[in-house]
Amino acid sequence: MSLHDLQEVRMSECNLSGPLDPSLATLENLSVLVLNGNNFSSRVPEAFSHLKSLSILSLFYCQLTGTFPQKIFNIGTLSVVDVSFNKNLQGFFPDFPPGSLQTLRVGNTSFSGALPNSIGNMRNLTELDFSYCRFNGTLPNSLSNLTELSYLDLSYNNFTGPLPSFDMAKKLTYLDLSNNGLSGAVPSSSHFEGQKNLVSIDLGYNSITGSIPSSLFTLPQLQKIMLSHNQFGRLVEFTNASSSQLNVLDLSSNNLSGSFPTSIYQLSRLSILILSSNKLNGTMHLNKLSGIRNLTTLDLSYNTLSVDVNVTNADPSYFPSINNLRLASCNLKTFPGFLRNHSRIASLDLSDNHIQGKVPNWIWKLQNLERLNISHNLLTRLEGPLQNFSSRLFVLDLHHNKLQGPIPGFPENTFYLDFSSNKFNSVIPQDIGNYLAFTFFLSLSDNTLNGSIPDSLCNASYLQVLDLSNNNISGTIPACLMAMNENLGVLNLRKNNLMGPVPDMFSAACSLRTLNLHNNKLDGKIPKSLSNCTSLEVLDLGNNKIMDVFPCLLKNISTLRVLVLRKNNLYGHIGCPKTNGTWHMLQIVDLAINNFTGKLPGNCFTRWEAMMSDENQGESKVKHIQYQFLQYGSPIYYHDSVTVTIKGQRMDLINILTLFTSIDFSSNNFEGEIPKELFDFKALYTLNLSNNAFSGKIPQSIRNLKDLECLDLSNNSLEGNIPTELATLSFLSVLNLSFNHLFGKIPTGTQIQSFPETSFIGNKGLCGPPLTTNCSANTSPETTESAKDFDWQFIVTGVGFGVGAGVFLPTLMIWERGRKWSNDTIDNFLLRVFSLFGLAYIPIEDDQGDDDAEEMDGDSSEEEDVWNYPSFRGRYCVFCSKLDTSMKRVIHDPSCTCYPSSSASNSTHSSKSYSP
């Protein structure tokens, strides 16, 4: 049978596979080719451009690849082209000749480039769908030539520049230019006046400025106006809108200011009104909207409005259709009483207000309530009884109030429970897990809960986020909690009193993204099975009692962004043999206050790419380390937090930007030169290597750290000049080079001279501002060293003291009263001199009297670096000591090394040095 005369091929969703056969192009009379919904996974044959009679080409959702042949658009008979929903299909538009094309759909593909001005030649076009592609450039003014156009969707591209004119497109019914980079103002308030057929307009998520055209509100067919996330400054009051068909008005996230627009009261057919996140002010009386009987969604959140919700009559006919009410940050002081008997309400957001007292029990009886957010108020108690929770309550957010007493009973089937930042002070109910069969998120953090972690939590098999941090929970971590990590993405138990080892029970299917056990009393070793958690991004085991070597078991976790092992009993060398390191996403690393030794292995730092790259910072600034754990309406994220040292202070970063980078290796026993690889970290913000034994010079390549804000190299053995390149770091706001062996003139520069003198003290060879030591004209490293080797003044002084001592000391040896007078005089002199420096001198004869003094407890459970120094008897070194509260006893840091010139007896020291 010959197919020469075949005109139509329609085989949609026929489970066809394999490549498109180029032989189809031999069907000279083919006019319709419709193969939608098959899996060809191939290119569109170039030979299709030879189908001179083709009028309809529809290859919707066919897994097409490669580049779409441009010559197909030159087929003069073509009226429909639909290649949408082929994400891997690339393409570019040619210069369009005049033609018969009516429908052009390439949405959800990888088509790119600019729209040619010649698109205006296609005067028969009625439908254009270029959504979710990669087009860019400005929109051509020739779009105004498309007088037959009724449907235009250019959303989710990268178009920029001003809005084109649509004055000629009188048949336009649907216009969507959202999620682009369009800017500038709408030309006039009457710009859309001619679009009498327009039903829906969406310009959201652009940067459009100026006033919202009042003509939009008088268009007779318009039902949806969506202009959110722009920079519109005001809404021009409009009239004659009482007959408007408008049912959706979304003006959220703009810069609208002034009082509530009274014209909106005319829009009697509205069902959705969203004005959140603007700058509206004054008082708005909610009852003025009660005439809009069809209103189902009302959102006035996050303005500076004071919304009056008081209604004299709690008639259920008041807002009879409302099911979504969002009044966050509306200066409410009471619950909206008209909701008491409201049967339709499904979502209620009253967060960020000033509501005090009790949560009324009628809220729990709203039979269709699905979401309740009353967080960030001043609520103190939940009115009982609480047994009648709505069976539909999926989201319950009570966090950041003053709720106290025991944790209330949990509604069953709830997806999201947040009771954090309150004053709940009970134990966690032992059967809690029996009520969490479908729960994805549970946070009880920042309360004063005590007792242990119930084993029943392991029954919550769908749990993705568990946050019990900042409480008084004790006991051990249930082993089953570590084994249930196939779904668990976040486990945060920081700042509790948990003891024992971390259970070595991480399963092979571990999906943990965050494990935070910071500031507990955990001991033992780092679990080897933690290496199964190959998606781990945040690991914080800091401020515990873990005794182990550097965790090379984590070397294959390429997703790691935050590694905090601070203040444990870790020891040995860092770095992993037989690997160059794979942590290319690592941005925060804190190994401070441990017992690590040896040299820093430079080869381990060569893969820390997040520290190196300073490109695309603009895009990075809007990103955080977060975990998307639930898609319910809109995405819900858990934001990680970590405690870091910034500018000399311990701070909690609640939202960690992927941009922020920090390295803290302080207070260990590292030695040798600082690896040159560290100075390739162009994106580094903070670097703390203090209180180690690093030697060598500060390299000139420090100029590469151009984003550095904090640099602490104090209490090491660094030598040489301060490189002038240090003065070029324009963002540097904290600098500490004290107590090294640096010499020479401090480099000049406004940044360097702005630091205090304490940033440079303890370097005997340094001179120049901000130090008071002047530099002589011929000061150089050589002359400084020579002065050290051959100081005539020192020698003459020493000879003088020697001669005097030779005459005076033999006399004292045989004259007892003279010897006692001499000792008392020297003791009194030293007591006066040392008191000037805030120090104390204990006479030798007093040593015996202190032998029975109790030592202070050196093990502090307080957060981060608060030392309880043991009392120190005998002589002391200046930089390792201070007075106790009685001002009578020297308190000495046992981990501090004294310099030989001020030896200390009866004490034990490590190789660390400390500056008070």
C-alpha cells in the first residue's frame, strides 16, 4: 500500500519509542503530524523542513533532544508548532518571514536567545507560549503588530527592559510576563484601557516601578490581576468599578504606601485579596470588607497597618465564605471573635502580633481548621480542654510565645508541630511518638524541658526534622534515633546535658543533612557509621568530651559545608593520608581548642573550592544553608544555625549564607609555617590561627584574601616584617598579630593604623603607629638583630650590678638583720610594681602557707571558652596569669606556655601560649 498521499498522522500517547524516522519527510502531502506524549528521546530530523504542505507539527512531551531545525519555521503553510515540555530540546528563532503561523508553543524547553524583531511579521499569531525557557534580551516593540494575539505567556525567562505596548492587541485575553527582569514604569494609567477582552494579567516577580494603572480595574472582562513582587509605589484610586468581574487581586510584596485603598471596597466579586508585604499604614476596619461576600482569601500581613477585628456581632454570616485569613503583623491585640463559630476557616495566621493571655479553646474546635499559626505573640497559656483538636489540623505553630507548664497533648495526624521558644518546663511525654505517625517536622527547642529523650520518638517513621535543642534534656541518645535516619534529614540536640557516646548506628540508607550535637557532655569516639551519611552538609560536635583523632571517615562526604569539632579532646595530626581531600563545598570549619599537633597539611586545602571562588557572589548572597523538608502548599525550609567566632565574639548564625566562610584552628599545637594553600582562599571572611606554634613569615600572598574581615595570628612564633600587602585588605575590621616575633615598621595605610595598639603588642621589634615606639631612620631587620646581639647599654648595666653585688652580697650573707631587711625591701618593691600591671607577687616565705589551698574546678559546662582557672602557687609568668577575685592569689592558665625569662615553678604547661 502506497503512503504517498497520506496527509495526516495522529498517534498521540501510543507508547511509541525510538528516534523519529527521517523517512517521514518523504510523505510530500503530509499536512498534520501529531505525535504527542511518546518517548522518542531523539532529535527532530532536519528533513522535516522539506514537508512543504505541513500545517500542524505537534510533538508535545516527547523527550526530544538536540537543536530544533530553524528551517521548519520557514514552511509557508505552517499554522501550528507545539514542541513544549521537552526540557532537553534547544532552539533559536530565525528571522520570521510573513507567514500563516497561528500557534507557537515552545514552553518548558531549552530554547534561548533573544526574540527577533521580525516576530511582528507573524500577523496571524493568536497564541504564543514561551514560558519556562531561557530567552533573554528586551521584548521587541513589534509585538504590538500582533493584532490577532489572544494568548501570550513569556513567564519564567530572563527578559529585561521595559514593558512593550499592547495597544494594538485588542483580542488579548491572557497575558503572563511574570518571573523575568522587566523594569521601568507602565507608560500611563490608561495603558491597558483598550484591552476590553483581557481576562488575566500576571506581571509578578519583576522590577516594575511607578503606579498601578487604574484602567485595569475598569476592564469589563478582567478577572485576575497579579502584580506581586515588583516595586510599584502606589495604587491610583479608581472609580466606576462596581460592575467589575475581578475575583483575584494580588498586589503583595511591592512598595505601596499610604492608607488602605478604599477603592477596593467597590470590588464586590473579589474572592482573593492579597496586599501583604507593602508599606500600607494607618488603621483599617475589617468590617468594611464584609460587603465582599465571596471573599475566600484575605491577606493583609506585614504592612504597618493596625487592623481592627472587633465586630459587635459574631454572626457567622460575617465573611461567610472566608477560609484563608492571614493577618500577621497587623497589631492585633485579641483573637478575631467572629471566627468563633466559623465552619469554613481552614487556614489562620495571626503571627507577629501583640495578642496576650490565653489561647481560647474554641480555636481547637474549628472543624475544618488545617493550619494555625499564632507564633510570635505574648500568649501565656492554652485554655483547656485540649482533647477536641480538629482532626484536620495539619500545621500547628506556637513558637516564640510565653506558653508555660507541661507540653500539651498532640493532635493526631499533624504534619508540622512547632512549640519552640516558649517556657514549657515538663518532661517530654514518654508516649509522644504514638501521636506522630504522620509528622514531618517537630521542634521543641528553646524551652526548659528536662528528663530524657523518649524511645517512642523512633516510632515517628516519617519524621524529617527533629529539633530538641536548647533545653535541659539529660541521659543518653537513644540508639534507635540514629538508626531511623532513612527519612530524617535534620537532628538537632545542641545545648542539652546529654551524656555517653554518640550511638554508632547510622544506617547505610542515612539521609541526614544536619547533625548538631553541640555543647553537650558526649564522650567516646566519632561513630564510624557516620560515613554512611553521604548527604551530610552540617556536622557540629563542638564543645563535648569526644576523644578521637581527626575524622578521616568523613573524607568521602563531598556535600559537607560546615564542620565544627571545637573544644573536644581530639588529638594527633589533621588531614587524611592517601587523599587530597574532597570537601569542595566546605565553607565553615572550626577545630579550635583541641590537642591537634604537627603541621597543617596544605594538600588537604586544595579542594576547598567554596573558600576559593569569589565569582557569582551576587547570586550566592540570597542563598542559605537550608533543608526543604515538606511541600505543603508552598515549600517549607529548616534553616541551619551554627556558633562561630566573628570579630572576637562567639555568635549564633541562625541563617547561614552559602557566601559566609570561616576557618578557626586556634588553641591547638600546630607548628611549622602557615601553608601557602590557605592564602588561595579568596572568598575567606575569617581566619583564626591564634594560640599555636606557627613559625616563619607572614607571606605576601596574604593579599589574595581580599574578602577577609577578621584575621587573628596572635600568640605564635611568626617572625619577619608585616607584609605591606596586609594593608591592601580593605574589608579587614579585626586584626590581631600580638605576641609573635615580628619586627620592623608597621606598614602605613588607613586600614592598618585604625587598629588598636593591642593588635601589635608583644612584638619587641615592631615600631610605628599605632604603637608608641618610634622607628629610627636606619631601622631595619639587620640593625634590630644586631641590637639584640650586642646591646652595650645592657652590658654596662650588667657589669655595674655585678660589681655592686660583689661588694654587697657577702656582707648580707653574714649579717642576718641586713639580709631580712633586704628581702623585705625587695618584696615590697615587687608588690608595688606588679600591682601596677594588675598582677600579684607572693613572697617566698608565704608559699608554704598556701600549700593546702583548694584548686578551682577547671571543667566548665558553660558555653565556649569560659575558663575556670586553677589557683597557682609560686612564681608565675606574666602572660599566663591573672588575679583571682580575692586579689590575693595568682590564677594561672595550665595550658599556657611561659617564656624562659619568666619561669614558673610547681605548674604544668603545654606548648600553647595565652594572652589575657
